[in-house]
Amino acid sequence: MVSGMSTPDMTVPMALPATDSRAVAATVRETHSVSIENVSVSYPIANKARRTVLENISLKIEEGEFVVLLGETGCGKSTLLRMMLGQERPTSGQISVAGSVVERVDARSGYVPQRYSLFPDRTVLENLCMGPETSKYHILGRLLPGFRAFRREVRAEACRQLAHMGLQQSDASKYPHQLSGGMQQRVAIAQTLMMKNRVLLMDEAFSALDPATRSSLQRLLRNVWQETRPTVVFVTHNTAEALYLGTRVVVLARASREDSCGSHVALDLKLADSGMSLRTHGQQFLDLVDHVDSFSRGDRKTTLDVSSEELEERTLISHGEKQI
Ligand SMILES: Nc1ncnc2c1ncn2[C@@H]1O[C@H](COP(=O)(O)OP(=O)(O)O)[C@@H](O)[C@H]1O
Ligand SMILES: [Mg+2]
């Protein structure tokens, strides 16, 4: 790991007594959680009216959770993710990361979009090194004696990340246009991991890929998450992907098509850590996809509509006793 590359941890008091382990645990848990409190978003439309996109969303995402935001196209998933990153502000309510309110683009969170996140005129290696180098040394600082050693360290870390993402060392000198879509997304993930962010925000990051590349990147992402347990918020409209990746699936849906009606949390489902797929869980998996899809389509208005049998199922899943 490259020293000095991690994001400054503003909420961990430096002088915390080493013996107070409970206090340390509580602070660390707060450090990488995401809290969404009563967030609503609306945009002006014609005749001074407004269109509500999100309505009273409240979610507490704990340190190390892998949350998948699922919902039909246009339901406001990207809008919510952009607000977690700080690219946009909610119309009302607030979002906090690591216990502090997100007010501008938040360098504590890593972000992977669907595509085009690499600088086209820089090589893979330059793309990977740029973030750590610019965050630690401004242009004049590069004349300082420590910079060369730091740069060597960053380059070594970039090579490790490339290998970790299943890329060859020979890919390091290529430009993005010389890579397939799948390879570009591998580099985009490596670029984010270089910054050692403990919160990763990913928006339809695999949607533009062919099915085989997509499943190999899904496996890769799960492995990365299992190794270092960052807090992940992953947006998708693909239910099978959500159930395979997430430890928690949050479905956003609108109760009606009216402009005044924004998406709400229609389902908040905790899953066992192992990841579910058709291959491993057969018909049970297909049944769960149907179940989740019915919330996504808005067929079920609120989580309160879940029958007692389903509630029992949710509880079992959430405690990992029933491996669907
Ligand atoms: N800046 C904006 N101005 C007006 N409407 C917006 C803006 N950003 C998003 N929207 C609208 O919000 C809705 C939700 O968009 P989005 O979050 O991209 O949905 P999703 O990611 O779920 O497909 C869309 O109807 C979109 O047109
Ligand atoms: Mg989107």
C-alpha cells in the first residue's frame, strides 16, 4: 500500500486512548457509514410546477455493507448516488458520509460510472497514478526530493492493482481506446482502488458490458469487497446482478406516475453474505427475482404490504439462516 495515499480520516481523533477499544470501534463504524435522512429531490418543469424524483428517502448504510440500489430506469438511482458523492444537493433532507454532511464533491468516496471515466490522452499507468500523485503533490511540490520515491511507490502499487484486476503489465502503456470496454472498466475500478477510499459508489458500472465480461467483473468486485470490506453502494436495474452482488438490496419505486410522486424505498432486503445466483440457488433464486421485481414495478406500494410469510423469509435471509 502506498503510504500517505489514504484519504485523511477527519473523524478519528488522533489522541484517542489506545485502551478504549469500544470507543475506537464506534468511531471506526461511524467513519465509513453513509446516512441518508429524509431526502427529497424535485426539479422545476413547465408552468412553475415541479417534478418530484425522490421522496423522503431515509437509509442508514453501515460500514462494510454492499448495498445495491435497484429500480426501473428513471426512478432516481443515479440522482441519489450523485448526491452521496456531492455532485448534487437534495431539495430537502441531508446525506452524511463518515458522520459529516456531504456539501460538495466528496473525495472520501470513490466513484465508478458506467463508462468514460478514464482520461483518453493518458496511458493506463498514468490514469492510475494521477489521482494519488495530484492529491499528495501539487505541480511545484513535484520538485521536492520525496516526490521521486513517492512516484516509484505509486507506480508499484498501480502495477499491483493492474494484476489484481486481471490485466497484463503490457497493458500499462496502452491508451484507453486501445482497450476493450471490459478492460477499461477494470482500469476504472483499479483507478478508484488506488485512492484507498473506504466508500465506493458505482453507477451501472457493468451495464455496457457483454454478459461474459459482466459476470467476470461481478466476481472480481465481490472478491475485492470480500478482501477489504469497503462500504459499497452499487446502482443497477438488473435484479439478478443485485442479488448476486449485494448484502442488501434497496428497491426504489414510484407509487404513481404523477409528477408530484417521487420514488420511495419500496423494499429493503438484507441478504446472506454469500451472493445468490441461478446457478447456485435454482428455482429459489428465480422466485426471489420475481418477488423483488414486483416491488421494482411498483406492484406493491410499501414494505408494509409484505405478508407475514414474506417478512419471516426476509428475517431468515437477513440472519443468513436461509441461503437462497
Ligand atoms: N438535473 C436534472 N434536471 C431535471 N431533471 C433531472 C435532473 N437530473 C435527473 N433528472 C430526472 O430525474 C429522473 C431520474 O433520473 P436518474 O436518477 O438518472 O434515474 P435512474 O438512474 O434511476 O435511471 C429522470 O426523469 C431525470 O430526467
Ligand atoms: Mg442512472
